Amino acid sequence: MTVNVAMIDGSTSRLDDELLEALQTQFRGSVVSPADPGYEPEPRPSWNAMHADRPGLVARCSGTADVVDAVNFARANNLLTAVRGGGHSVAGLSSINDGMLIDLSGMRAVQVDPERRLAHVQGGAVLGDMDRETQAFGLAAPSGRVSDTGVAGLTLGGGLGWLNNKYGLACDDLVEAQVVGADGQVRTASADVNPDLFWAIRGGGGNFGIVTSFTFGLHPVGPIVAFVATFYPLEDAADLLRGWRDYALAAPDEVTAFAGMITFPAAPGMPEVIHDRPVIILAGLHSGDAEEGMAAMRPLREMGTSLFDMSQPMPYTMAQSGLDGLFPRNVLRSYWKSQYMDEFNDDAVSAVARLAQDRPAPMTMVNMFHIGGAVHAVGPEETAFAERSAPFMVSVDGNWTDPAQDADNVAWVRSSWDGLRKYGNGGVYLNFGGRSDEPMREGVDTAFGRNLRRLAEIKAKYDPKNFFQINNNIVP
């Protein structure tokens, strides 16, 4: 029997049993194709149902040695290859049709050194895995806002989340990584060892290799933190966004503020007054003392007549998973676009509010992020992640369930994003980038700016043939 797998040049390679058996013999994980009984269900399906692709071959790795063997096999056979860590890529970059998928979802161990305040996190871990272990010691690393998000993809793309203003992006607290390169070599990347590679993976995505282990610096956070999430009628969005903007600009760095606009689903345990109701949620997390945090964020709870207020001191892990229900894995079809804003003036506020009331699907969201503090304290050329000055970002998150509505929803997001571009500075956040028919290079020039030339040089050093190309691709 043979297995047909897509090659880098667009043709198809026929891999016979003998070749696959040679790989499986040394592999500690499993190697499966669509003909094998273990092919489905996937241990960790892709998050975006719009990119639920079928690989021609899957290497489910148990550790770094398996990743090395998978890379060497794919390179030797010129196979088109994608990598899955958390599998949460909005753009479907952790999925592939017909090619080879190197799947790290079985590699999710987290080890914490509380004395040195370090966490060693395998490349297949999700945020919930990391938070679970670090919070046992009252520590945390900056990460995202949905616990099912992969640590790897989030960090390699920058990493916006609830701790940004106090402690920076996820990539800012990375102190070391273990990287399997396109040549199959395992390298350490840190400030002292392969510093060019270390610079590049902090924001440059999966272009330079497969990170099998991350080491993060940790900070004292929790276990109880102040968390605010107050639901207001969406029709009041313009006034509320102006108040949210003014509050966020004046808030202490311990606070990271967020505003989300959605038709809230009829979720069990949530009051009926917000079931299937268009709402704007003004939210924030305070990374310090919970009592001080509730006092500091009180204005977010008093900006109008609320429908429901779930604000309270709560475990940090609960705050980290509070949005999980809005982002179920392999259910929503998603296409997102983002835009950084140097200012969020009244005209922009009005435009965002109008857009939020014109969403084509209930689960489509329009979100505003405040970014400052520790994120802005890092220079734009100190890491590959270049956007270090914009205080706001808007994200238009198209989410729907019917495949027949793909074209209409993608078109609406694109049109909406185009309408907001005059308020932005041209920069985009690649972790919030959608992909339909766009080329892999879409957005990399505006995301990396002056850093793109250096990134291309480092790509040429570590991946001169562009083996790792299923990503926000930087051409060597």
C-alpha cells in the first residue's frame, strides 16, 4: 500500500510501506495516514472549522527526538509540511491538506521552578496547561485570554493577553527555547546562545523552526485577582467606548482593559437578560492585589446602565478561561482582521460602534484592546515583534457556523476592515489574521516593518529553502 502526500513543489509523492515503516520503527509517537484506524478522531483538532483539513500523513510526536525524525523525513522526501502545537491558529496555519502534519499536541508537559521563577513548557501545551502549573506557586507568565490557545503559536506571534500592560507580551518573557531547525539540528535560542534566532522567534512566527520547549520568566500573580466583566446594551456602545478609552489611557499598568461586542449566546448559568442579546462587555484584569484591583476598575462597572455584572475577585485560572465558551474548538468558521490605532478618536469610536451593530452573524465580534505599559517599554527593534507604540488595536472577528455563508462573511470582514483602515497606523497583529485566498506572505510587511529585512536574513541562515512555509511566511 502507498500513501500519497503533497510535496513542496505542488506535485504528489507516493510513499510506500517500507519507507513509512522505517520512520515508525524509530518513532516513539505514531505515524498515521487516512487509511489507518488511528487517523481519526484527531487528538487535538484544529480550532477553526474553516480549516479542518486532511493531512496526507501525520507524525504525532512524543518528544524532541520525534520532531527531529519527522523534520528529517519530510525534508528528505520534499514534503509540504505544517506544524501543530495548540492548533488554535485563526488562519489555519496549524492545518494542511494532503501534506505532512507534524503534530506536537501530545507534548504538553509544564515544569515550574518556583525558586528561579521559571516555567519550562513543551511546544504542544495550551495556556490552561501552563496556568494550571504556574498558579500552584502563585506565578504566571503573560499569555492570552482563551485557555485553549496554544502556548507556541501565541508566543511566536507576540502574545496579547490579560497581563500585557504590567508584564509585556508572551514573547517578552521568553528567556530560552529549544528549536528544531529545517536541517534537523536541535538548537538552543537565548540571549547568549544563537541570539539572532532568539530575536527572530520572539514575534517572527514559525518561520525558523519548531520550538519543542519554551522557558518563560514568571511573575507573582494570583491565585486570586480582580476581574471585571460588565455587560451593557450594544446600542449604548459609542458612549461606552468613549468612557472605556478615557479610562484605559489613565489606568495603572496593573490593569489591562478590553471591550468586546457580540450577540451573547444563551449560555447555561448566565442570566436570561443577556441571552441572544447584542451587548458590549467592558472588561479588565488587575494583576496585583485583588481588593485594590476591584477599586481601580470600578469605573468600568459604572459607565451606564448595565444588564449584568459578573465582576469579582476570582482565581486567575478562572479569569483566563472566562472567554472559552465564546471560542469552541472546531465549531466556528472564522476569519479575522486587526488594525493598530495610534489614537482612538471620537470618529473612530463612532465607526467601531456602528460596525458592531451591523455584524452579519451573532458570534461575530468587534473587539477593542488597550496596549501600553510594559509592551511599550520594549523598543521596536529589540524583538522581531515591531509594534511597540500604538495604544489601541481593533479586531474584527468573523465567526459563523454555516459553510454556505463563508463568502459573505469573509467579504463583510474585509469590507469592515477596509473601512477602519483610515483610523489605523497600517500595522496588523498576525495572530489575529484570517486566511481565505490570501498568500502566506499577506501582512508580514506591515507587521514587521523595518524588522522584515533582518528577519529575511535570519530565515536565509536557518531555513534557506523555506521548508517552514505554512506560516506568516518570511521569504529567505
